[in-house]
Amino acid sequence: MCRMTEVSSLTGRLLVATPALADPNFDRAVVLLLDHDDEGSLGVILNRPTPVTVGDILAPWADLAGEPGVVFQGGPVSLDAALGVAVIPGDEGPLGWRRVHGAIGLVDLETPPELLGPALGSLRIFAGYAGWGPGQLEDELAEGAWYVVESEPGDVSSPRPETLWRQVLRRQRGDLAMVATYPDDPTLN
């Protein structure tokens, strides 16, 4: 007998690392899930700016990147690959942009920037991504490694990414908002 397991898509939602998550790649990470289905999951870490400017690696896109105008480390996988995530308000996105969830979508970085520029609400460039194989993310969720919360378009372009973990938790209801006060190093408490 073959059992099919249905995966409820978390595409467009945020994974917020719990204080218990031990992997240093994801310490206090806020991950936007760009794809989630029974074949696995892919997302980008929204709060890992690097010192590398967008102009250093993708000069044509530099003027369109939001503040801070740096490349973000999207995750530990394929650090030599770039992903563009943009917020485009309205119902129709331009050529070179694929809607992921709501106003959030992926930018085809091969598209001439001048075609997308007028439509972009914000753009962030990521080096690498976070990826999970089939069932791997579900296992981590069952172990309590992540909180799953709704994303907001402003999460993608937060001008202060170092505060995003606390900001996202603070806007949640109930006990989850209290986690935002968790100390960086609980041993010092």
C-alpha cells in the first residue's frame, strides 16, 4: 500500500529560528520561503547582510537595490549564485519577475534592469540560498527548530536587517512575542 503525504505549502511564509536551533548557519535567522512542496523547500535568509555591495558584483542592479545596498547571504547553499527578490505592488508584475506570494517575487537577473526598474517597490540581492530536501523541513519543524509566521512585504527590504528577528517575533500574538526578548547569550542571564 502506497501512502501519499500531502505537504501544506509554506511558500511566502517566514521561518524564524527558535533560540533552540543549534545550526550556526541559522542562528537568529529569518528565512523567506520562496518554494515549498513535496520535493523540498528553498528560501533566503533575510537578515544576513554582507560587506559586499551590489555594485561590486551586479553593477547594473546597484541603483535599484534597497538600503543597505549590499548583497545578503541567502543561505549556505550555492554562495556563488545570485537571487533577486523584489516587492512589486499591484496585480500585474513586469516581464522578468515571477510572483512568489502576494507582492513578493523573484527577479530574473538576466533581464535588463531598465525593464523592471519602474515597477520595483524594493529589490534585494542574495548570494546563495537555504534548501531542504523532501520532508527535511517538516522534520525540523516537528523538532521545534523554527517558528512559522506570515511574511510582510517590508520584511524583504528591512533597512535594519540586524533587528529583523526581534521585529518579526515582536509583531506576533501571545507567547511568541515574548521570545523577542530572549537574550543573545542566555548563559549571561
